Amino acid sequence: MWDEAKVDVYGKGSDGTCKRVDHVSAGGPVFKPPGGLPEGDGSDFVCDYSAMKGFRSCSTPEDRGCWLTNDLDKIWDIYTDYEATDETLPTPVNIMPTGVTRTYHITATSQAINADGLNFADGKLFKLDGDNKPTYPGPWIQACWGDTIQVQVTNCLKGNGTSIHWHGIRQWRTMHMDGVNGITQCAIAPEDSFTYTFKASQYGSSWYHAHYSIQYADGLVGPITIHGPHSANYDVAPDIPILLTDWAHNSAFNALVNHNRGPGIIDGMVYPGILLNGQGDTSAIYNTTVPGVDPSRARPYVLNVTTTKDKKHLLRIINTSFETTFVFSVDGHLMTPVEVDFVPIHPYKEKSNNITVGIGQRYEVILDAVDPKDPSTSYWIRTYIPARCGIHPTGKDYHQAGILWYSSPYESEPPTPTSSPFQNLASQPCADEPYASMTPVVPYHVKLPPSNNRTFGETEQILSDQPLYYPFRINMSDPSFLNLNETRKWLPTEVVIPEDFNSTVWIKLTITNFNGFGPHPMHLHGHDFAILNVTDGTPAVGESIKLKLDNPPRRDVVMVPKNGLVVIAFKADNPGNWLMHCHIARHAAEGLGLQILERRLDAVAIWPNVNVSHALQEATRVCTNWRKWQGVCANWAGGCADQRPQQFNSIQFGPGIELD
């Protein structure tokens, strides 16, 4: 057993005081992480640092900033630079704790699902090997800071390839594991498998999802947590990460080409609703009973809290939507954000009654009851939708998407809450959380280059047979990863922006959105980026934009405001091709994206050629199988009757990008 041969020890916390810490084995520590579940599936998970002899766990409810320490005053804590590397070795390494390899086997399957009372016949779900059936969301992948994560993905979908992206994972020197078909790999053909292997150099919570066009919106998503320290104290994490999403009852592929409106159809989506961790009530979204609803399957998500109301609870909140931003709130409770998109931040100076979560964004928050003596046991969890920020339900109480329940032996199920919402929720703008509140614990000090200025102007992405401008399009059969040595020229539609600098140079991007559409949640793969400026409105001619260079906020998804701009910067320290795209799924599918080719020659040095690189050999194998499957029209979802690529006649206005 994992807890054999352990003894009580005391150690120094991150504040310098002597505190009781978790047990330690004869080797290194093996312990249940503080963010693990108190009971139920996944509650038996433990962090295993048995290779770190002499270290011990030091996280306590009074000091969640400490993670590992030893008698030599070596400490891994919230202040450790998790991006630090040692590049003096023959193969550079990320400096982090020494964990173990976590192995998962998951299968992508075609499966009908009724998540909110209304059946969805074209669901696509993940199944964990050993489970009886697939689930939505997919299985919770857990690891600890410093672990290696290995996930074998098998494609058993009907008529679809797939690839899986590990959202927000830095993938330092592992571009080929980023899971973007057409860039880092070919799609995985049906009945084929691919194994993703990467380091857990960051910590926090995120999600993994299909990156085969807009496929994830049909159900191929799941949570991932890398356990580590936090910048504020808490007692317990009562549940797995909470995945927020809009949810239609026809395939996202159908919604993309079907812009019809009518009874129950909004922007091509059939009776779109709201789910929290795969549960919802379609009829509650509208003013009328939705035809075909099974009331026994329609129910709000229940966050079951088994501790008392005076405890501090860690919530992990993730927006996995197709096109909707949410304002998340819990009646009678305040939140203190402590982590944003895998970036630990100093706790907000003032607690908030809500947080705005754009698509692809993640927050870890500490939840406190406003009145711990309130006798109520259940409270509404609300998900308001700001104006012009997604689907538009008609039901007056559509935002009652979940219930926080302080359970007890006296109640078999949560009573219907009688709690009231905070008054400011419905008027929240469609914008990021205040950047002044997001101060990273591990600081960045941005040093911009004086020159190397290039400008990419504002564009209109027009998708038709003869576009006026090139939208971003990729070839799933010929990914960028196989062309790093530039054996062929990059096509204009591949929108490749080369950045051949060294690892200490900062790249600055200015993303503009001056055409009346938006906001756009823009996501960059392979990096956190510093947010140097956010401007609402068009700057005057000749007006200089003030940039925050000393420890600016940073994350990997930023909301570019309608009629405004965002200036971001990142260090050119991760060789490879990295996708940047709008995370409104239909916008990405319609071409709102580009790829940054970062330090191509250094990337070629890591992956020289197919004769010596196992990664290129495996990528070639996957591509061979994909091309073979794709070459038989009977395999296609539309069959042999559909011999031509689908053409879109819609217009998507995209941000302009200026790059230094």
C-alpha cells in the first residue's frame, strides 16, 4: 500500500514557521493532494514523489503555498519559477519536482446522450478503459506537479478523425504532443491510436478536448488537474473541476453550416442550453416546455459539499463552450480567484460575487459563505450570459444552472433553493476579469525588442469559393510538423508567421478588433502570454499605447474587446509551430487563426528527420493511416455522395494582428 512505512514529521512552511506536515516514507513523500476529492471516484489518487528522498509534503490548511521541502531548506512552493530550465545539458530540461508517470487509456466513441432532458443523437464522448460506458464530461485526468502524463487515445468514432489538445499545457519542446491536426499531427483515423506524452511542468486545472475542427462541441471534452500549491489557504476541494458549456441537440458541424432561425433554433443550434459538468434542464432555459423532453433526465448540476459552511472550498471553473461566455456566481457566497489559466496569482484584494469566464479560460477560486450561520442548505449556482456573448435563452431563470448543497443525513436530496442572486450579475459586460486584480505570483519582466516590427492589418475572413482574403486553413493530411525543414513552401492559407529569434527575445502581438464584432477569446498554444495593454475603443491617430512591462497579468486566453485592442507578449523559448485562434468554435472553423513558426532551426535540431526522430516516425505512421482511411469515400460521414469540400458563404470579421 502507498501509505506503508511512514512516520510523523515536522517541517518548515513557506512562511518560515515550523508546522506539522504530511507523513513521509523511507524514500520521498507519497500523499493525497490537498485538492483531491474527499470521497468518491478519484478520491484514492495520491502524489508520488518517492524518488525525492529526504523531501516531505508541507501543504497544510494554514499554508497551501508550500508543496515540498527538506532539511536542507530546499523548497518547492508557490514562489518557484515553474518555467525555469537547465539548457546546459545535452537535452535541456524543465526544472521541477521528480514525480511519476501517469498512464491513461481513453477512447473517443459515437454515442447518443441525454444530458438535459432532450436527446442528442450525434454525441461524441470519451470512455476510460475499464469503465462500462462513455461519459460526459470525459474522465478526470489527475497528475501532480512534475509528473509525466501519458494518454493513449483510440479513435472509435463513426466517420470522423480526431486529435486531442491539452489546453494550456505549455508543451515545452514537445510541440508534436499539442494535438492539433494539420499542425502538429494528422488526424487519428478511426480504429487507430496515438499516445500523447508530456510533462506536468505547470499546476492547476484545465481541460482536454478534440481539436478536429469543432468536434469538441459534440462532447469530446474532459477535465485535467495537476495538483500543486496555491496562493491562498483552503480546507477542501468538494468536486472535480466544474465544466461550463452551452449545449445544442444537433451536431456542431450541422450548426456551423445551418444558420437558420426558427422555433428552438438559434444560429443553427437546436434548443441550445447550458450544462454544468454534463447536467442541465432544457425546459428551464425557455419560457415553454421543449417538445420531446424527458423530465426525469432534466436536472441541474449539484455541487455536494459535505463539510460545514464555515470552511473554505476550492472550486475549479472551466468554460468549454461552443460560443458562450458566462458570468459565474453562487448565491450567498464570495470568491477569491487564486489561479488564472495555469498562472498562480496573488489573491484578489477584495472578494468578488462573480467571475466572468470566456471560452477556454479557467479559474481556481476559494469560495466563502457570506453568512456561515445561515440555516439554508442549498443555493443557486448561476451562469449569466452577457449581451452579445453567446446563446440567448428566453427563460427568466435560465441562469439557475446548478445547486450548491451542504448535504446532511437529514436530506436525501437538495431542496429547491430560495436564495436570491447578487444584484449586479445581469449587467456584467462581456469582458475579462479586471487585469489590475491579476498579479502573477511568479513575476515576468518584459523586455521588448527595439525593432523587428511587422504589421498584419485588420482582415475580413470571407469564406466562399473565391475569398477576398485568405482565412486560416490547414491540411489534415500534411501537418506543419512534417514540414519544419521546409521541403515545400508554406501556402498563404496556412498563415505561417516565422519568428526566428533566440530564447531570450520577447515577441509582441497587437490584436485589433475595430469592426463592431466580438469580443473574441483569443488562445495561444505553447505559451502563457503577458497582457501589456487592453484598450476599449480605437486609439486616436498618433496616440501612444502605454504598456505594462513590470509583472503584467498573464494567461493563455484573452478577450479582445469589441471595437478595441489587446497587446500581448511572450518569450520565444519554445521551438515549433504554435496555433493562435479564436476559441469561439465556429470562428476558428471559419478561419480566424494563424500559426507562429517559432525558432524553426532549433525545432529542426530537436526533430531532424524521419530517419532519426521517433516523433517524426510516429507522426508519419499516423498520417499514413489517416490518408488511407480518408482516401476511401465510403468512410466519410457524408459518404461517397459528397465528393466536394463543404463551402461556407458566411462572413466572419476577424481581428487584425500587428507583430513585433
